[in-house]
Amino acid sequence: MNHLSINRRLFLQVSGSTAATLSLGFVWPQSAVAADSTEVNAWIDIHPDESVVIRYARTEMGQGSRTSAPMLIAEELEVDWKKVRIVDVPAHDNLRRKRVYGDMASVGSRTIRNSQDYLRKAGAAARIMLVEAAAQRFGVSASECKASMGMVVHSASGKKLSYGQLAGDAAKLTPPKDIPLKDPKTWTLAGKSLPRVDIADIVTGKIRYGVDVQLPGMLHAAIAQSPVFGGKATTVDSSKVDNRRGIVKVINLGEFVAVVADNWWRAKEALRDVSIEWDNGKNGAVNSAQIMQVYRDGLSHKEPAIARNDGDTLAALAAGQVVEAEYYTPYLAHATMEPMVCTAMWTENQLDIWASTQNPESTLTAAASTADIAQEKVRVYAMQMGGGLGRKSPQDFTRQAVAIAMQIPGKPIKLMWSREEDMQHDLYRPASLVRMRATVDQVGKPNALHVRVSAPSLFSQLLRMPLQNGVDQQAVACFNDHPYAIPNTLVDFAIRTTHVPVGFWRTVGHSQNPFVRECFLDELAHAAGQDPLAYRLSLLPDNEKANRDKSILQAVAKAADWGKPLPKGVHRGIASVDGYGSWTACVCEVSVNARGEVKIHRIVIGIDPGYAVNPDNINAQLQGSVVHGLTAIFWGEMTFKDGRVEQSNFHDYRMMRMNEMPKVETVIAATGGFWGGVGEPAQAPLAPALGNALFAATGKRIRSLPLKNHGLSLARA
Amino acid sequence: MKLHVNGKNHELDVEPEMPLLWALRDELDIKGPKYGCGIAQCGACTVLLNGEPVRSCSYPVSSADGQKVVSIEGLADKGKLHAVQQAWIDHQVPQCGYCQGGQILAAVALLKKKPKPTDQDIDAAMTHICRCGTYARIRTAIHAAARQAGGKS
């Protein structure tokens, strides 16, 4: 197949018997790739043996879209799913083909919602061409023919031809301009829970992650980055390790020092014995308290950027009795199970990259700019990722791997960070300090709400993008677009910039702001003496979006038996939020004992993603969102001392484990008419639902995370 | 040094203190065991040593000299999946899958000792970290594999 480059073949060869699993067909029986396969369009190859290759142009980190995206193509193509094999598209193919595959990034829960239209059209266009080719052979009109399960049938005569027989002719036809798509109500494949195409290869250990790249002559690199962000290595003394077994080279690249060896463990061990002097710059004494003061100052900032301004909030607040509360959410590390990893091979005129990357096109441009060569001279193979969580979209590790590889031309160099490097040089979920102020009317409904967000800007600090009107949309997410009927709403933003690097962490602004918004709303509901669900419903106006909030709130409340009596000591909380194009809600049931042990009796979490392409995968994403969320809610917090992160590994950055897993029930209430994401949004309503349940149980309002700082722990399930 | 891995004998000339994980991964190209923490916290590096799960990131290769190692690649018997692997597929357990080789091997060892494990048995044996949050499905799949094995005997 023409998209397999020389280097890809090398890699497949080296991987030996496991090669097919990496990019070729995952569960379906392997048939040899026929040389005379036909590319009907960029997404679809049809082989004479009736097997069909569908290309997948995003990446896979466990979110499941390597299965659900091709399902949308197959649905329109009318093909037997068992004959489909999925092939990942390398980023350089997209570049070479003028980005025919569109955006390749798996970020922002947007693979399905942003590509569904062109994926479905690719499948439908190919089907239309196959039907037309058949009609020409039958000498009839295409409208008399029907495609199904890889066959085109002329119903009147009963004549049929298979896709394998038709592909050659079909590919010669002009692609249709008008491509009608199926009503999702008539789907026969999409909308069903199908097994993921890569799971069989995961459970046999065949699938290869970025860390598993193996190439002839490959060397391994371990690095030490400046413990203080922004520092630089001044002097490096490697005399203790230069002659040690397996050590190839010690390289000082300023921002980091690399040891290259024939085995990663040798490289990492040697690094400990390399003596490095760091110039910490001006941040060598910064600690958490000082950083917190920067956030505090933001609350009194006189000229914040205005994110939303309905009515005259300040006047309304001045005229009434103000309810005020401050909420804080901390810095968090991603801690993907697979640390940052990138393999780079630099030869005179060519750069090859194998990386665990969420954004292969960014990997390609980062590699080209680091090496200062044309993008056409770079090949990028995105590997299966051991988790991404937003961390593997920025390309710091790619630039490092290229910089190291350029010191040792002709040798593939696999750079892998240690867990300690990963935790101490993350791009952290920013902390956020938010002050909520509201006045309520005679029946307890808010008539004015002022939200002051004091937080860093991901777009400005990480992406170096200009901010429209000075507002970072992630920093004010779910405040700037709150659905509630509050006549006066002012949302303003005091940008905070510290030396702590920040990044997109699964669910981003929606991982923290819903905790603030929905807990504060709960405060108002309790102050008004109203049921939190009824209070929310009464605040939601009658419009399309707010009706989706109502719909998912009611679906989840019903599933959670909201309003029915609970056993003594058990209490519940509720919250709902929209994000990533989907609507979500959550109910938590908890009890808390005198030792502060929180027992979670039940979590009901629901989503309305518009269309549910692979429901069981959505179910998995909701379950996973709960674990990811609870880990952060109970324990997640990065602290800083002497300019550096204090946490270093899983012993002091605690992860939730099996024995703490509560009962989780999921609700998928897809109402249709829109396309929402599923990987991230469900984490959003969890923290506020839990916080509200804790208030119901204890009478104590939690306004900062993690819960461990409030003397609360998670009881075994 | 000799290692018997997934039914094959390997001669190794490495430092005795090299962790088993790195002998497997970087010397023998057995990539199923994964690096996750290096301090025996997460379990992604788990292999079976004479049938017992060990965290190979913190286990010196010299201690495995001459012994029988099984990694996830060696669990299936001549292409026939182990009941635990099949249960993992049936219940679509993995998300990213990075920790799952270790999880599966820990489950295999558990079922060998306790063919009908209780939830408490599972909690005690399955101490690995999964960032994707597949715990509920792991539990379901272990019970399913136990039923499957029970049905056969």
C-alpha cells in the first residue's frame, strides 16, 4: 500500500510477528494485504478479497475513537464490519496529501463531533460510487440498486456485484458533490455497542505503545530537567559515568541533561551520578504560599477582563444583601501511566519520529522546527498511547528527543522520562481561585451573580495565543455560558502568571469551575430552603440548551431515585453542567463517619452527547471519568517549595485503587440533533455532586479541593 | 545468567542488580511489562515468576536467574487465550491498556489461589493503578473468568 513508507516497513519488520497489530487490522482475521487494492477515496481501500481498510486519522489513548470514528464511515459505506481493518494514518501522509484527513489531534473530546460530517460523507460518497459502478455494469439506473453488507444488488433482476468486484470501476468515477447522509435513527452499525478494535491486541500484549518502539541500533535516553522551572544546567561533570557499561554519551542541552545508553535503566542510573550545577534563575525560592498570594491578589484586581456582562450586576449587588463565597481548586499533574516518550532518528536529510502523541501534526512541526528542516523531510508515526489526559498534545518531549538525536546522527534514540521527571515537569492543570457573590430575590432565586476568576491562562501562557478581550475561555468555562435565568451576571477574569507551567488536563476548565458554580448554587438552594433539583429546574429557562440541562438532570435524578428516602446517615447531592458539546449530570450518595471517612454508596452519572455512536465505549468513558475525578477530588494537589514541585511519584501523588472503587451507574440519554464529546465532559458534574452530598451529610460546605485537606478520606467501597 | 521467559531460554550478561523489567524490555525485547513508576507502586511491570506476580521494576534480574518468567505475551497457550484474557475482551476492560498486562497477570495469579474470589479477595490482590479507571470492569471480568473456569472443572 502506497502510504507505507520505507521507514514504516522497517519498523514493521523489526516488530516481527506483532507488526500487524500496530496499524493493521486489530481483531478481524488477517488477510494478506493485496497489492491490487483500490483506494476508493482517502479513507477507504477495498481489496479483491472483499476486505476493507478504513483509515483512522486521529490518535488513540483509550478514548475509543479508533473504533467509533471508523464505525461512522462503515455505517454509510454499507459494509460488513467484520471485513473492516483499521489503519492509522501517519501525520506525514496527511501533509503530503494536503491535509485530506483534516485535523489529527485527539484533544477536547472532539474526534467524533468535529469529524463526523466528513467521515460519514467519505463512507457515503464511496457507497454512491460503488452503486453507480454497479448500475453501469448492470445497465440500469443507480436508483434501482441498493448497497448492503459490501454488495450492490439490482432488486428487479436480482443481479449482484461485490464491492471487491466494483472498487476498480468505482474509483474511476467522479466523486459525488451532493452526499446525503442517513438519519441516525436508521443506523444499523453505529449506535450499537461494538467491541473496540484494539482490545484483543492489548490483552495479548501485542500492541506497541510509544515506549515499546524497538529499532535496529536504537539507543535509550534518560533526562534530568532543571528542578526549578526555567532553570538551566551550567556545569555538568560526567566523569563518574563516562566509562560505565553501556553509556554512550552525556549531553548538556541547557534546559536538560541527557544520558544516552544501550539500555534505559543504565541511562537513568548513570544520570544520578552525573554531577549537574543548575542555575535556578529568579524562581529558586518560590513556594506554594507565595503562589497563593498571586491568586489572592487577583481577587482584588481593579481591571479584570470582562467575560460576561448581563444587566447591571454591581448595582444589583450594591442594593441587596450579598451572599459571598471563595472557592479554590489546586494545581494537578496528569500522571499518565505511560510517561512522556519519543523516539527520533536523525540522518543527514531525514528525521523520523515515533511518539506517543495526541497531536501528530504538532509533533511533525515541532520536530521540523527543532531540526530546522522542511516539514516534508519529517515522518511521524503516532503510537498507541498509555494514556494522554491532555499531556501528550504539547511537544516538549518531541523537541528534546530531536535535540538529542541530532547529537548522535544515524541512530534511533528513544527518550523516555522517568516518573519523577514526568511528575515534576508536567504542564499542570492550573489552580484557580474564584469568588462568587450573589443576591437573591424574595423566593431565594439569584437576581445577580458576580464571578471573579483569578487564574492562569492556558491560551496565553502555554499556547502563546492572543486573548480576545483579555479573556481565557477555559479559565471562565461554565461561568461565561451558565444556563440559569439570572438577570444580572458579571463574569470577570484576573489573569495570573506564575513560573509554574500550565497545560490542558482532562476536562480542563470544566474539571474545576463546575465545582464552584454548582456548589455555590447548592448554597443558594439550601439558603432558600429548597430541594436542590427543584431549585435548579426552576432556574433553567425554556430554551434549547437549558432544556437539555433539564432533560439530563431529570434522567439522572430519576435513575438515582432522587426524592426517595435514603438509609439513615446517607445523603445525596446533585449537579449538572454542559461541556464539550454534551450535557451531563451526576448524583452522589454518601455517608461520613466521625473519622472523616467518606463512604460513597452510589454514583449515578449521565450524559446526553446528542448521538451515542458506541454506547459501551461511552459507558467506559463515564466510569473512567469518575475514577479520574475522584482521584483528584480526594488527593490531587501539587505543592511547591524552592521553586520546584514537591511530589515525585505515586507514593506522594496518590491514585485511587480498586478497593476504593464505588458503585457507579451510568445513564446515556442521547436526545439527538447535535454531536457532543464523551471523553471529558462527564468529569465535570462529579466534584460538585459530591461536594453537595458532603454538605447534605455534614452541614459543612467544602469550598476547596482536595478533600484530604479537610480531614476527609475515601472509605473502602 | 539464564532466564526462562514465556517458554524460551535466554542467556543474559547484565549487571545482577538490573531490574528484571529492564532485562526483559531492553535486552530481550519483551515489551509487555511496562514501566510506570519504578518503585513497585503501580504494578504495570508485573510478570509471573514461578507463577507468582512480581513487580519487575523493583526485582533484580539476578533473583530471577534460572527461573520461570511469564509476561503477558506468554499467557495464551499456543494461541488459545487464557480465560482471564477472554473475560477482559468479553467485558471490554481496557481503555488505554497500558496497565492491563499487569492487571491480567495479577488476576491469573489470584484465580490460581482462589478460584472463586470474593470482592474482598479481589481488592486485596488487585492493587495496581489504572489511570483510565477500569476497576469496575476488572472486577466484573475476574468474576466472569472465575465462573468460566468453574464451569469447566
